[in-house]
Amino acid sequence: RHLKKYFPIKKGLLNRVVGQVKAVDGVSLSIRKGETFGLVGESGCGKSTLGRVILQLQRATEGDVIFDGTNVTGLGHAEMRRMRERMQIIFQDPFGSLNPRFLVRDLIAEPLRIHRKMTARQMDDRVVELMELVGLDASRRNRYPHEFSGGQRQRIGIARAIALSPQFILADEAVSALDVSVQSQVLNLLRKLQKELGLTFLFIAHGLNVVRHISERVGVMYLGKLVEVAPTEALFAAPRHPYTAALLSSIPRPEPDRKRERIVLQGDVPSPANPPSGCRFHPRCPLAAERCRIEEPLLLQDESGRAVACHFPLS
Ligand code: SF4
Ligand code: MG
């Protein structure tokens, strides 16, 4: 609720604070139990920072994170440690996020070692069980991560993330580094695990095509703000925010006869240290009017549960 995350910009020998990067600038959203919420936007829009703030990997500058009825924003170290078991993360880079000196067995067991009291035998049984759950050959548990392919390493990361039986998982660009064919295998695995384990996902990606087949709802971010939230199919059928429409029209479509009118984005994303006045999208928006330069549009929700922050939404 009303989450903000600002980073100071420091300059000179004295590290004088000369400004702030408003990475996340007033975002409210709810993720429902058991759903996958897809969060998209160009790089630098604040989506990863928002995810990290939700998981309390970074403290919010302002606002609250309510998890299953508990405000986790103010929790102390010990309480947060218990909460941490229930909220996990799958990282983007299956190459960089696994320590190459650890056996796969130990990488997967690490969260268990930190959070659970288990005998070596119990731990080994759990590692075998987890590897089977994510579709890995458990007889290879005494090998090193470099002996596995990119897709298999991402499965190791997923096994680690589910080791403590969490309820909520943040997948930050979890398939972005993988080949397209491997991407769909990993997405299928995440869906299967969601059903079997009753997980809730926040699935972050820079492209809409990745979230389409995995998310029930999608949120679109632009320069630290949420600009549209909608059920996935409704968003793809008829985007309401001009920015969403622009993101969609850049996806190659299989049927050329039903071409969507192309909205081409002008210019680059402005700096989040000095966002444009009024609607932050106005310098790039083909529909921008005088009002857009002055008045910031609020994210307003209609009866159908769709929300858009635009003075002149598309219908
Ligand atoms: Fe475009 Fe104006 Fe809507 Fe912003 S408020 S997206 S500038 S039409
Ligand atoms: Mg990111």
C-alpha cells in the first residue's frame, strides 16, 4: 500500500545528496492467494525494486506491505526471519545466482540448513524429493552447477526457492536468460508447482508475451508507477492505457490480417530522478493533451476490476 522506494543520488568527495531516484513512487496493489500476478515494464521502471521491497529485501521509503494479514514492514529481525520462510525469490540469472563451489545437493539444502533442524538423512531425503518435484535427476545431486544446462540450473534455483514450502514466490525475470523453448518448459514447471503446492506468484518480466500464458492478472509499470492493472485476457484484448497499447503493438502477432493499430513510442524513458510533470508518460504519449502535462492521473478501478491511470483511456 502506497509503496515508495527512493534512492539518494550522491555527488563529490563528501557524498553530498543532490537528488533522489524515485524508483517506486506510490504503488498500491493486491495479489490474491493462489494467483500469478504478472508485472511488466521496460527496464528501469521500478518493477524489480517493487518486488524486492515487497519481499523486504529492501526497506520501503514509505508505505506498507501486508502479507496474509500481517504488516511485515515493521517486523523485527526474528519475526522477519520466520516470515522469510513463507516468501521466497527465484532470480533471473541461473548462472550467477548459484555458488559454483557448492554441490547441487548443498545448494538446495542451504535454506533447510538455515531454517530447519534436520538430520543429514532427512535433509538428503528432502533434496531428492525437491529435485524430483522440479524434474531433475536426483542421482546427480553430488555434482556441481556447471555440469547442468541453463534450464536445469533454473530448476535448481526453483528447488531452493520451494525448499521451505513457501506460500509466495517472487520470480524476477526468472526465464529471461533462457532460450525460448526452455522458457516454456520452465513456465510449465512453475504452473505445475503452483497447482500442486498452492503457491502465489509475483512474476516480473520486461515483456508482455512472457507473462501472458502464466498470469491471471497483469500490472504495467512506467517510471515508478503502476499505470494499468487488468485480467490478462482483457488486457491483451483491449488495453486501456496508451503505454500498454504501445507495449502490445510491439509484440509480433501471428495473424497479420488482424493487425492492431501500431502505437510507436517516441523518445527514451525519462530519468526517474526527474520525472515529467503531470502524467509521466506524456512526453512519449501520442494522445497527450494539455491536461496531461499538468495533472497527474490516478489509478482508478472500475466495477470489472480493471484499473487505469490515464485522463483519456482507450476503450
Ligand atoms: Fe497519455 Fe494523457 Fe493518458 Fe498520460 S494521461 S497516458 S499523456 S492520454
Ligand atoms: Mg529488473
